[in-house]
Amino acid sequence: MRQGVALPLHTLIWSCKDSHKAAVSDVNADPRILNGTELRLHMEDANCSVFLGSVEVFQVLDKNIVAIVGPQSSSIAHRISEIANGLQVPLISYAATDPSLSALQFPFFLRTTQSDAYQMAAMADLIDFYGWKEVIAVYVDDDYGRNGVYTLGDELEKKMSRISYKLTLPVQFNLSDITELLNKSKMLGPRVYVVHVDPDPRLRIFTVAKQLQMMTSSYVWLATDWLSTTIDSFSPTNRTSLTVLEGVVTLRQHIPQSNRKRAFISRWKKMQKEGLASSELNAYGLCAYDTVWAVAHSIENFINEYRNISFSFIDRLHDMKPSEIELGKLKVFDGGSLLRGKLLKTNMSGLTGQVQFNEDRNRVSGGYDVINIDQMTIRTVGFWTNYSGFSVSPPETLKGRRSSYSPLDYKLDNVTWPGGNTERPRGWEIASNEKPLRIGVPKRASFVEFVTELNDSHTVQGYCIDVFNEARKLVPYEIPYRFEPFGDGLSNPDYNELVKMVAENVFDAAVGDIAIVKNRTSIVDFSQPYATTGLVIVAPIDNSKSNAWVFLKPFTWEMWCATAAFFVMIAVVIWTLEHRVNKDFRGTPKRQLVTMFLFSFSTLFKKNQEDIVSPLGRLVMVVWLFLLMVITSSYTANLTSILTVQQLSSPITGIDSLIASNWPIGYQVGSFAYSYLTESLYIPRSRLVQLGSPEEYEKALRQGPYDGGVGAIIDELTYVELFLSRQTDFGIIGQTFTRSGWGFAFQRDSPLAIDMSTAILKLSESGELQKIHEKWFCKMGCPSEKNLESEPNQLHLISFWGLYLLCGIFTLTAFLIFLLRVVLQFVRYKKQQAVPPSPLSSSSSWSTRFSQSIHNFVDFIDEKEEAIKRMFIHGGNPQGQAT
């Protein structure tokens, strides 16, 4: 039984036609396959037309076709796949790479080439490998072009990159279409082009690009495998056209080297000499050859298993009226699903390597070669697969070496880029002399030291402008720019609106005292902060320091009482511990009382006339002196601060007390403070008073909350420092309660934001930022050095209770040890002095005996320690020996 295989062909790559003929000839010449059944080849040329391709497929499908090989065009494949589904004829394409040709929509569609979904993953990896974040896609407006670029966009998003602009060419584009499109793109920022069109032997896109001076060192040109297919098809005598491709990088389907491939290439050259092949061999030609063999093997397996090939008429088509295209003759291939199953089980070794299909009915990919055109030479600089990334070794040599690879392992040989450079191009141009960068600058009416325009002269100056200019000098390329003032100059502009205009492309960037806050970072990118700031509270203060009792302010009354109590306790305990052993603590009661308290208070000055003798006394003194050192140092520091720091005359101590006070609060016009106070702190808008200048600040604070003014002002620290440098009656209350910084705003994903951030860091490290700050704000002394903090809080007992507790424990423990020792000595003494009780003493009352014992115990304690020891040795009475 003889059956046919139809092959609608695209005529741009003629090698596929010759490959089909060679493959069919080899199949029919091999007696080991199809058991002598002849494989017939029916060729149709659709001439790239979807309409012609659809018509011609009907003209051959009435010939009992069991499989369709082709087409090369993805657009034609979409239409023919619908027909193949209806007639249940497997369609095996070797060149239709459109990723939207899915197995779910077209169950009878298979391909022996690699899907563009795989190729665009390789292209996205290549773009990410060189660090480019924005590209321009040039593509043809058909299924192949649109779906390929859409897939590239998805892959780039995974790499945090994007297609910034899409340049669409008509299907039948000409030189004028290309010229118009590329001319427009010269005004765009990105300089990385990804070209995804049909094979073009005339290389028209690159020819026009060279004429427009777009093949220079500032441009990057990447192409999908259409370009490698095109140049591989060039004859050796036609390689001079490669001059327009200098520096272009493209992908090529990777085909492993093998003896069979080398033998076929040699045979191909003979065919060329004999006139049997009209062009060079490319990847698609090899895939076409393997496709015919895969179909032949599957048909053989089908026949061997099922022994029959049958067709059925479609009733609805059979009943239609006759026409020139006799649809009624179309038949459904009864074994189409079974043959498709045999095709999906294909596992053969071909010219292109191992031929197998995955679950999506695409060929299991072998990766891509990365090739670079340098001086009319096609140079392979590396390879890519989805499991190993980029490598300078072929994929077949990497299998089994490692289980995983990271981007840090990626490697490619040096690439020659357009213009002959080997250094990686920047990939974008932020501006040109013809189109300078539009930089919005706030035209401030107050605090003009930061930034403003001078008298409508279009001259912009200020601290922020100087920082920008110095940072710009450190960016490694020229930035043509133009400052455009924003605001009327009568009041400070709305900074949120300025940032919004950057996001809406009214400005390319904004330079000024722009706070980096959450709602702004969601729409623009900011540079590294060049100034640290945050919101603070400004209120009136009292400068008066003349107070007769100011020396009592460092401690609270509880702290004073605790300290005094410990002085008394230490005096009593030390006297008790030293009285028996230290002659300095003996004498008349009046002298001992004076000694006791003088000793205690003299420890403040570290000049004690009396030495401590007893071990317990020394232990108590060590702990007491440590406590005394801590509290005296704290007292001295706090008193110094009180005598030198301005005192607040406002009851407000921080943001919480300000919110609770219900006083009017002032804020600077245009500042983010308004939105923060209303949206984050939920302060009613009716309490907020906008102020536009330092003069209004002063007036509102002096009037106060009850006379039409405000109780306090909330503003950024940098403005407040400048305001306070000229005022002495106001001060900052508490600490900064928000943290932020000033930066330059750029459009999202602008590469300039990264380069300016790097430049700002260099300025900071070199000290240049500080010098700029001193230039503008330190002519009469820096504001931050003049501003004084609010009165420190008094020192509370709770801050030292641990020390007091420790000292108290040691002191009482020493006292109890001494007391226990004395009691034991007294008991021993009483035993030695014991006498038989007389009748008279027996009749005395218990209270009399107890008072007598206490009196004796006190007298015993008053005795010298050495007298007690002599008494125990000689058994005498110590009383009367005390002095």
C-alpha cells in the first residue's frame, strides 16, 4: 500500500526542499524501513501566504495523506493545524516556532524544532547576563512575531527587565518602513535591540541601521535564530554581506557534532556540485531531514502493529454541492490518533542529535549556540541550555557533571560589539544634545538656600543643585540636561505633584529637596539619599537659667530622700562596725555623733580623716563608694546640662502630648508632613495651619495657640535647623519621630538612578557632601551645632534602684554579721560571769531582769574589742576598762 506525505513549503530557505528530497530518497533506498513501501513526496509552495497555504493543503489532502510535514511559516501552521485537527492527520513542523501552537489547541500538531518559548528564555538570559534592564523589540506583525515577542516580555519580567518599546513591521515590509521605524527609535532611551523577524537574505534591517549610524558602539543588536538561519544559508561567495552585521549577537539551534552529520555535510557539498542542492545547509534543513525519517519510522511502526490504513468520508462535506475544490473528497484518517501516538514515542538518533518529544509535543531541546559576527567571521562565543545556562563548553559535555548551576557559573567568551568594542555597551542613552534630560526643579519661595530659580532668570541654584552637579561629574558618561522650574515662586510647590509629573513622563527626573517617602517610591525610583532628615517638633523655649534652687533639679525628690537616707544608714552602720576596733570612732557621745556624720558626708570629697579598720566596714565602704561615684557623676552631668541647655516653656514633650493637646499645629506648604499628619497620625485637618516662610513660623509661634497662632510646628529637620540658626526663642522638642532622606527622583527603572546613587556614595565617602553642606549653611556656624536639645529629664530613683538595693543588701548583711558575732560574744561572757541566784534576785520581776540584760548588752558592745579578748583569756570583767 502506497501512501503520501504532503509538504507545503516556504520558499525563502530552499535547503529544506532539498533536504526533504534527500531524506525521502534515503528512506525509499533503505530496505530495512517500510518493507519496500514507497514514501511519496507531494510538495506545495505557499509562497509565505496563509491563504495559498490553506488552499493548497486541500488540493493534496484528497490523495489519502497520512501525515503533513511542515509548514515553515507559523501563521500557515495555525491555519493548517485546524484542518489537520478536523481530518485527524498529524502535522509535523520543522520550522514553525510560534509558542502559541499549543498541544491543547492543536492536538495533532508536533514540531521537530525548538519552540520560541525556549528560545526567548535563552534570549532573556542573554540580556540578563549582560545586565541590561530595558530593550527595544523589532518584530514582524504576524503570529510568529507577536507571540514570540510576547513570550520574550514574560521571560524578561522574571529577570526584573522589560521590553520598553515594541517596533512593529508589516508582514511585507520594505526599506521605507524600516527607516521610519528606526529613525523614531533613535529618540528613545534604550539602545539594546532584539530583532525577531522572518529570514531575510537581504539583511534589510541591519543595512538601514548602518545607514542611520545605528551600528556604532552605543548600540547593541541581538537577533533570534532567524539571523543564524539566514547567514548559514549564504554561499561562501556571498559572505561579503556580513559586513553590515559587525558586532551582532544571535542564537542558533545547537546541533551536536557527529560522524553522521559530518558525512551528510560532505554529501551535501557533492550535491551542490552536481546541482542537486541550491544553497548551504542550515539548522532547519537538518531538522527537515530528520522529520522525514521520524515520520517514516512512525508509519512503519504503525503498519507493523495495525496492518491497515483506512480513511472515512465526512458526511457533511460529502453532501455539499460540488465546487472546483471538491471538499466532498476529503477523508478523515481513521488511524490518525494512533499514528500520532507512534510519532510521540519517537526516539531516534538523527543528524540533529536525539529526536524525542516532550509532553507539549515539542522536541526535547538541545540548547542554543551564541554566535557573534566579527569582521565577516561567524564566531561561537558560548552555549546555552535551560539546565546549565551559559557555558563555553557544548551542552553534551556538561550532562552529568553537576546537578545545578547558578548565574554565577555562567560564562561566555569575549564578544565584539558594534563599533569594534569588546567592553560591554551601556545599553541605553538617557538623553542627547537634541533631546536633553528634562529635570524638574522646585521653585521655592522660602528656604531658598536649598533650591530655587533666581528672579525668573532660568538660573537655578542651591544646596541640592550643587549636590546634583557634583554627582553628575562622577557619572561615567555625559548627561545633557535642562532644568525646568516647577512652581510659581510665590509659594512652595506641591512636591507630590512634582514627583507625579516625573512618573507621567512630563519630566525625566526631579532634583531638589525631595523627601523619600512611601507613596512616592511606589511611582518613581529615587537615588541614594544625599541628606538625612525626618519630622521634628518646634515650640517656644525658656532661656532663663537664674534660679536659686537649680542645684536641686538634677534629682527628683524621691531620689534626694533615698540618697539622704543612705548617708544616714552608712553613718550608723560604719560607726557600729568601727566603734569597738577604731579609736577614731570612740570618745564622748557628742564627739562620736559628730564623727559619725562627718565621716559619712566626707565620702563625697574622698578626704576621710578616719581610717576604716574592720573588714566588714571596708566591704561596706567599697560598695558605698561605687554607688556614690555613679550618682555624683550623673548629678554633675545633669546639672551641667540644665545650666547650659535651653528650657522648654511649652507643656508639649513629644508628638503624643502634641496630638492630645488639641492645639493648632503648623506645617510647611508643599511638605509631605501634611499627608503624614492626616493619614498616618489621623490629626484632623482643621487643626493644621499651613505656613509658607520662616517669618510666618516665627509669627505663629509667638502668637501661640490662644492668639491665632500655633502651639508647635512640625517640619523636616533640615528646614528646622536652618530656621533655629536665626532664632533663640524656639527649640526642638523631643527626638525625630520619622526617619527619611532627600534624594533625586527618576522614572521607574531608569538606569540613571543607579549611577547617580553610586556617585552620591562616592561624594559621601570623599567628604565632598559635607563640604557642600558647609558652603551653604556654615558661614556663621552650622545650624546643627547651634541648635540645642530640650531640657533633659530629671534623674529618677527607678534608674538607680538596682545600685541602692545592692548597697543596702551588703550594708545590712555586714551589720547582721557584726550583730550576730557580738551576741555570741555576749552569751559567752554571761556564761563566764554566771553566779548562783540569791533569794532576793529570784524574787525580782522579769522586766527588771530583762532591762538589766539589755543595759549589760549595750555596755558590752561599747567595750573595746581588745578588752573583750583579754577578758576571755584571763576570765576578768571588762567593765570599767572602756575609754
